[in-house]
Amino acid sequence: MRKTALGALLCLIVFFGLSLAANAQTPSSPAAASPQVERHLSDLDQQTHQAQTSGDNAWMLTSAALVLMMTGPGLALFYGGLVRSKNVLGTMMQSFTLMALITVLWAIVGYSLCFHSGSPFLGGLGYFGLHGVGAAPDPDYAATIPQQTFMMFQLMFAIITPALITGAFAERMKFSALVLFMILWSLIVYDPMAHMVWGKGGLLNATLGGRFPTLDFAGGTVVHITSGVSALVTALYLGKRVGFPKQPMPPHSVVLSFIGACLLWVGWFGFNAGSALAAGSLATSAFVATHFAAAAAALGWALAEWIRNGKPSVLGAISGSVAGLVAITPASGFVSPMPALLIGAVAGVVCYFMVARVKGKFGYDDSLDAFGVHGIGGTLGALLTGVFATSLVNPVFKDAQGNALPVGLIDGHGGQVLNQLIAVLISWGIAIVGTLVILKIVDLVIGLRVSEQDEIDGLDLSQHGEEGYNFEA
């Protein structure tokens, strides 16, 4: 009995020993399999990163195209329909010219002055001629898309911003003056403001070392305040159009303006949601906020007009939608849907009041209400961003451990409203001083305004030798 038990025990020992030896030699052992597993995980990680990069890049290229569409045909049609028929081509040509002019300026020096590291007020020249701007991403700005894509997306903002100003001096500035004015304005006003808010080490940058962290998701200060305030300064400097306000100057085609406004609304999704710089949940949130604000503002303006005049106008409704889009621009990546509705509704009513009452009271000739919509709407939106921004939407501020901190007033960070106010005041100051200096320079060098006879004949004929409509046919 003992021999049998001993034999069985020996057999078990031999069996387990052979099993251990076999397992030690099999490829499935941890020591032998780890290089293969590591390679597999590395390949999987690379494929995942490539998929994310491809998706983000596709969204950003689409967004860039949408923002360009906002200038041409969107703004060109919107402004073109609002002027008299003798100025339709000249007005649309201004937007189209800026698509070409600012692109060349941006490639040479504009992008570098905005986004290369430099002083708190202006970027350096490290990207001069787009040197070093290629397929590799700049992780400080957008880690999953080529820097060249980021550069192109930002270019579209640089194009539309000066184009917005043209609405204030429509029907009375020389084309040659426009070209020189816009070159100088982009360099002296836009580039410093863009660097301060969005550039590395900019004075107002919220995430990259700014002294006064400003929340401006897509350009409330950089785009709308600078353009709107500069528009008012330019309108005041040039003076009123011949016959204004005694001579009626209604839009020659609200239909064109209607189409342009609809294109602006659609393009604004690239403007705001694209500013997330990735195809993620933040882009979705900005998309939703953008649409809700535009809708609420269109209703707000139309209702205010309905109460005052007894009927809502098509021009009022489309102007209201643009006002809402302007106001939500700085807030779009920081607020939830209900505050977006509120911001839009307030913007629609306030901007209507500016256009319908304040403009008439002071008598300035802002031809297409660039200041009333963009200057006031941008200011309102920038301030309300400091009120309604929340970490639940975008935890932009974090402590040393990476925990989310309060963002806006409703989050418990009332100091953000002060930061927003500082940014608004700086934007107004740069726009006023910079635009006045530029206007003086251009006026001395080549003159700003067309002659009275050229203005009576219209910009189409006097500046371009063409007519928008051939009625003889």
C-alpha cells in the first residue's frame, strides 16, 4: 500500500515538473509574449491617434471652408443687398478683395505676429513666410491637427474681421483707400489683439500665460468688438453719405441679404464649433449654443420691432439672427443651451435698440449697422460670457492637481467678469486709437473718400467701371 501511494506521488511530481517545463518554453509565457503584446498595443495606439487626427483634421478643414463662406458669399451678399443698386458690385468687391489681400499678408507676416511667441502684446517673426509651419501639430494650440490646418483656420478669421468694417463706410470710400486701410488695420489692430487673446504669452490669453485670463472662444473681442468699434470710428471720420438722412436709402434687394444672412448662420457653425479645434463634445456644445442664440435673437429683434412698428420685417429678423451669432461667439464654448438662449434674446433686443433708436438720436451714418450689431453685440457677449461660463461645459481653469476650478460668475468666480471687462476696454481702446491713426495716414497719403460726383454715380461705375445689373438686356 505504501509503495502504491509513493509511486502515485512520484508520478504526480514528474507530471507537474514536465508541465512547468513545457509552460516555460511555450510562446504564451509572459516573458516571451511581452514584445509581441507591446508591439500590438503600440500599433493600436498609433492607429487610434491617426484616426483621431484624421477626424479632427477633416472637421477643421471643413470649418475653415465654412468660415471663408461667411465672407464670400455670405457677407458679400448680406452687405450687397443692403446698399443701393449702383453700389452692389463695389460693396461685394470689398469682401472678395479682402479674401485675397489678407491671405497674402497672413502668409508673409500676419500668422507669425498673431501666433508666434513674442511679447504680451504682439507675436514674433519666427513664422515669417510660414517658416516651420507644416504637417506637425503645435500642441500649445491644437495637438491633433497639423499646424498648417490651424494656420488656415485662423486665416479665415483674419479675413472676415476687416470685411465686417466695410458695412460702416459702404457707398463712400475709394477702393485704393480701402486696400491701404485694410493692410494697415490688419497689422496694427487685428494682429496685436489676436495675439493678446489667443497667442502664446498674450496679455489676455486664458490658458497660455495671460495676465488677465479672458474667455473668448471664437472672437467676441478679437473679431466683433475691434471691427464694430473701428466701423463706428470710420463712419464718423468719413462723414455722412451725400443726401443722408434726408434722402431715402433703402436696401436694393432684401432677397440678396436674406440669402447672405442664411449663409452666415450656417457658416457660423464653423466659426464657433470649429474653435474647439477638434471634433469632440466641446464642438457639439458650441454648435448647439450657436444655433440657439441665433434663433432667440432673431425672435427677440422681430418681437421688439413688431411691438414698436406694428409688424416684423424680414430685414429685422435676419439682422437679429446675426446679432445673436455675434453675441454668442465669445461664449459658445463655455455656456450651456439655456444661457445661450438668454444671451441671444438679450442681444436681439439690445442691438435693435441701438440700430433703431440710438443711431437715429446721434445721427451718425453707419451705413449697414456694423457698430450696432458687431460692436454692441460683441461687447454684450464678451461681458455675459464672464457671467454664464461654467466648468461643466469647459473646465478651462484648473488647479495644480488638474482639478476643475470655477469659470464664470454662476460657477462662483465673479472675478472673471472683471477680466472680461478689462479685455473689452482694451479692445475698444486699440480699435479707436489704431483706426484713427490709420485713417489719418491713408487720408494724407491717397485720400479716403470718393468725390461727390463719383458717389452720386455709384461705386460700381466710378471705382470699377461696371454695373451690377444690365437693365437694357
